Amino acid sequence: MKSDENSGVTVIIPAFRSENVIIRALNSALNQTSQPDEIIVVDDASDDQTVRIVREFAKSCPKLRLVINAANEGPGRSRNTAWQLATTEFVAFLDADDTWQPEKLQIQLEWFQKNQDAVICGTMHQIINEPTTKINGEPVSAFDVKDLLWRNRFSTPSVMLKREISPRFDNKLRFAEDYLLWMEIAATYGLVNRINQSLTILHKPEFGSAGLSSKTWSMYRGEVKALSMLNQKKHINTLTLFRSICWSTIKLIKRLPRATIRKNQ
């Protein structure tokens, strides 16, 4: 790790129609035991009061920077915009409708201090009002591309990574763009890592809620596109692509009933 003056964290928050939740996310970032050096909110052409609320908040928070997209570009491109502007050694992603445990950044920074060759570190997550997942085993798990093909091991708001790495979110994908990035990083650098503590709090179910993740069919199509792009970039062969798409289809069949039940509740 670099010297302390360069080893800070930029928190990146894409926001779209987030007037009711953005303050909660900002407070979550500011209430960390290890403070971020800067926070960049990218408003993705919201038509509500998100921009006004963030601007007002920024008056008392000098480390907060607001970027406004002229048109709706999706979460991946919005994160890339902030990533390009970041000046710290690490970037950490937080969605506007999610939060962190107060010690989340500190634990990840301490882990990077001990694992200086690593480029990415996620955490386990907890879904609000649902039981916390208990992990029996190693405190940290390492995954390769084959592990990620089985399933996505990270929620995006759990991830911290080194700013200087070359892979980025694919600007053309609006769904599963995060999944593709984790797989590309694993293919490029060998392994991705996860601290097995629930340090990230999701305020909506992963599938079947009112947010992006509720669009189960779109998520499936995005996942298939991500896998196809992984094949085009020669990270997996055609047989592995076929098997992975089959497995994604099986997962879709399992998710649809849950999504339908949540939609009708």
C-alpha cells in the first residue's frame, strides 16, 4: 500500500430518483470509523429532488462532489464517471438506497494493508429485515472466475477496489454490469476476495423488489450478455459459456416464483 496520504477512499454513489434515500446513504458513508477522503454522487438525470437535496447537503460537507448526467446513462457508466474523477488509492461503491455498517471501510482498509497485492475486496451483506447470513469457515474467501460463473459473490455496495486497475464497468450494460466487472477482474488478476462479515446492508431484496434487481428478466438477459462478453474477450471458452448460460437459466426459473410473490404482496 502507498503512504497514508495516498491510501484514502473515494465513495462512489450513483443516484436516480433517490430523493427519499440519498441522505441515508450519505450519512452511512460519513459515519464510518475510517472516514472517506471524498464522496462523489453521480445523479443519473433524476426528475425528482435528488439534485437539490445533494446540493444542500454538500454545503456542510466539503468532501462531497455532485456530478449530474445530462441524460440517463445507467449505473455502470455513472460509476465509471466518478471512478475517473477519483483521486484516492481506493474506491468504494455504495448505492443510493443501501448503507454500510460503521466499521466497513476500516475493516477493508486494514485487510488491504495486510494483503497489498490484492486489488479487490468485498464483504458479505445483510438484507434489511431478514436474518443475517452466518458463515461457518474462513474469515475471508477467495474466488476465481469459475467460482463466479457459479454465482455472483458480491453485492456492488460491498466492494472496495484499487482505483488504478484497468477493468471498468461496461458502459453498454445496464444489468449485470457489476457481475461482468468482477469476473473480468478475476480473469485479469487471478482472484477476487470477500470478507465474510455482513458489513453491507441492502434495503431491498436482491430479486423481486421495487428497484433495479426486481427486473428479473432484464437481470437474466444482462447476465447472459455479460457471459457472452466474457467469452468474446477470451476469458472463457465456448463450452464454458454454454454451460454458464444453462446454469443462469436454471437460476432464472428458481427466481421467477419469488419475484412474482413479492410483486403481488
